[in-house]
Amino acid sequence: MNDTVENIISNTAQLMRKAIQHLELELSRVRAGKANPQILDGIMVEYYGNPTPLGQVANIATPDARTITLQPWEKNMFQPIERAIIASNIGLNPSNDGNIIRLFLPPLTEERRKDLVKRVNGEGEQAKVAIRSIRRDGIEAIKKLQKDGMSEDAAKDAEASIQGITDKEIIAIDAVCKDKEKEIMTV
């Protein structure tokens, strides 16, 4: 295979890995019954007029399996942090004692666990769609090279290589989703 074909295949594989990393990031934000500071990722707090990530204005810790604590760096940040958590719709109500903000995670009901599993499977399906789209783009690039004079055998080999990578990444997505589903359903 020539360098152009190898570049197309490596770029396709790299984009597919990024899609899986994105899936893993999204699944890390799904609450699985135990306290995980990552469920607070993406929450922005108004800090002197600028939206700032929550982790940059407070120390986040998990003292036990059902509690997340936030200790703001500045006393005047308690109200903005509480407002940001409530506005984020993560389903947690902050409790403030003047020194620390506590988020208590209630145990998940069976119905809520099933809803979370559906969400995980939906995220997995979106990742599979992204992988298939990346595969389609890679194969289209190979077909374009074939029109420009690449041999049919080389094109078929390159397409088979891209399909092999796609199959491997789809299996990886299924494994990631299965692990998260197991974590959610464990009582």
C-alpha cells in the first residue's frame, strides 16, 4: 500500500479511537449509584463574571460512596456553586453548612437503573453511528483514490482493512457499554 492509503487508514483508526474516548467520557458522567466527581464535569460556575469549571473554584472529594463534598476556595462562591449545581439538572440538591457543600446521592431505584441502562445503550448506539460514519468517509476516500488510478485489488485490501478496524471498534463499544451496564445494575 502506498503512503496515501496508509494515511487514510491511520486517520480513520485515530478518529474511531476518539469516538470511543468520547463515549467513555459521556458514560463517566452517568451516575451509577456511587459517588463519582466526574458527574460534576461540565458544570460551569459564574466566577467574577466568567463561566468557570466547577473544579477550578472548589476542591471536590468523595468521603464515602454516597457523598460528594465541595469546598470552595473562596467563601463568596457558595451561592454561585449551589445555583450552578441546581441549574445543571444532575438530580442532586446541594447542602451547605457554611464550610462545605455536600451532595448526597440517593440509592438508585430499579426503575432508575433501567433508565440509566437505556441511556448508556443510547450513547453506545450514537458512538456506533459515529464509527460507521467514519468508516464511510474512509472508504469514500479509498474509492476516490481508485478513480484516480489505484488498482482495484489495493482498494479492496484497504477497504477490508478499514472494515476490520471498524469491527474491532464496534466490539470495544459493546464492551464499554456492557461494563457500564454491569456497574449500574450492581446494587
